Amino acid sequence: MREIVFLAIVTVALALTVGCGGSDGPSASPAPTLNPADFSAAVDNPLFPLAGIGPKVFEGDETDPDSGEAFHTRIEHTVLPQTETIGGVEAAVLQDREYHDGELVEATLDYFAQHRDGSVWYLGERVDEYEDGQLVGHEGQWLSGDGDNRAGVYMPAQPAAGQKFNQENAPGIAEDQSEVIAVDAAVEVPAGSFTGCLKARDSSPLDDVTWAWCARSRRRGL
């Protein structure tokens, strides 16, 4: 789920920020079976709102960890008007198109639904990878309900320090986990100062570890 992580780095307008770090990942509980009647495609959790958000463009600079080559990244982030049923659950569709130095490298459709308790669940992603304008693969693609793949909690309704949860449950494909480190924290980024932030440690047995910040869109002093 690389796009969501990078979007968190640059989505300061929506008050979502991420930094990097390292640690062992949390031990989270197995994925439960979902009751579609308990979910809605209207995602309005204040720490991860999708409902009512228009198209956004995010830009930043990255460095390839292997080659050391620097490049400019642009991500076009759009919540599509239509929903899709994933594993029996109606889900909101978040479209991400990622460009490196102006060249499309990945197009992703991410699927989210909100439980009646307010928690946001991640139901999987469809991934198209591009090289020199040609489709070359679908690495990281998974959907809840396909084989052993199961949805995971992306944002709890009432997060608390020490809380652990699986964001993705696709064995061998996507196994992101998260642990809440702090709630109601304050964050300062180039876009401004924000309060009401949640700090979480994200990890995966398949990838490197990242530190994630998710913030309410509330500036300090407003």
C-alpha cells in the first residue's frame, strides 16, 4: 500500500503526515469475518475522511534507496464517485496515480469501508505498474475475499495508545500492521502546525518499517 503511505507524507492539506523510522512490528490479532450490513462506503472518520473530498495533487522529492538517484514524485489522488463491492462489502474507491519525473509508474485503486462503530477498514487494492509507458505488472495487488485475503483495520474509531491492528491480511502479498504510539499529539510541518494528531508505528514482515502520523485537519490556534 505504498501510495497511501506516501500520500500521508505529503497530504498536509488533509493533515496526514508520515516520517521514517525502524522497529519490530506489532503482533496483531487475526482478521475477523465481516458482516456487509455493518459497513458503509461513506467514510467520514475524522482521522481518515474520504467522503466529500475532491481531487488532490501531492508532490515531493525522493531518493532511490538502491541507486541513490533522486527524482520528483507527483501523486494524483481522487475519490471516485462510484463504489465497488469487495468481498461482499460496498467500498469507497480511492484512485492514486503516481508519477516519477513526469512518467506514470503506478496506478492504484484502493478500497475502504467504514464500520458502524466508526472504524475504517481496508479491503484491498488493484495495482497497475508501468515502465516506459507500458504495463509491466501488478505487484502488491490483493482483494479481501480472494483466497485467504481478508480486510484489515486502517483507522480505528477511537484509537488509544498501545492499540495494535492489522491493516492488511493478504499472506505473502500485503501484511501491514500498525500500533498506536500516541493520541492527541501536536505536529509541525511546512504546511503549518496541527493538533489532535495520532502517531502510529507501521510495520510489515515483508517490507521495511515506517512511522506514520495521521492528523485531524485542525490547525493550532484556530
